Amino acid sequence: MIADNEAQNAFSASVLPAGVQRAGEAPSTIPSKGQNAAASNKVIVVFKPNTDQADITKAENDIIAQGGKITQRYTSAILGFAAELGDNSIQALTVHPQLNYIEPDGPVSAYAKSLIA
């Protein structure tokens, strides 16, 4: 369960700007009144395999031109980058023809339990 303060910044499973979203409701594509369109979201942007590096570089440059920041570049296991960017930049990226997906960037943890006694 997401804490109230995290729910205001979380994407859930959506690449659209997040407001307070209740379970079972579709995310709104319209920024709520007073929502800062330039609010910083930490995301991982992944492009389809075999995407030309020039297309990825152009997407990075577009984000930087809109006030965003590229925090990491991925060129091996996945093609893409991690970035801090505003809601408008996320919406603009969703129409990129080579985009595979965008997901929230944040801490990841793994949990395993031994099945061998």
C-alpha cells in the first residue's frame, strides 16, 4: 500500500501525470488545479530494441531543453535513460514511435525465502 504522501508523487502503472489516484480509477490526463506541470518525476525511459541511438539522443536533448535532467544512460541490457522531468515531458514522450515503456524510478528491493530446509 502506498502512503498518502507517496500517492501524490507515484505513477502507479500509468505513464500519465499522477494526482491522488484511488484503486480502480483511471488516471486523469488533465492536470489538477494548481498542479505544477513542471513538477519533477523520476522515470526510466526504455526504447524498443534496435532503436537508432540518434533517436534516443534527440529524446534526451528534448528533455534537457524542457528543463529536465538525464541521470543515467542505458545502452546494454536496455536502450534508454533515467531522467528527472516534468509531466509535460512525460506526455510528449508517450507518442515517440520507438518508445517501449516509461516506468517510475525509485528504490528496488528483492525478497527471497529459502524453500530448502
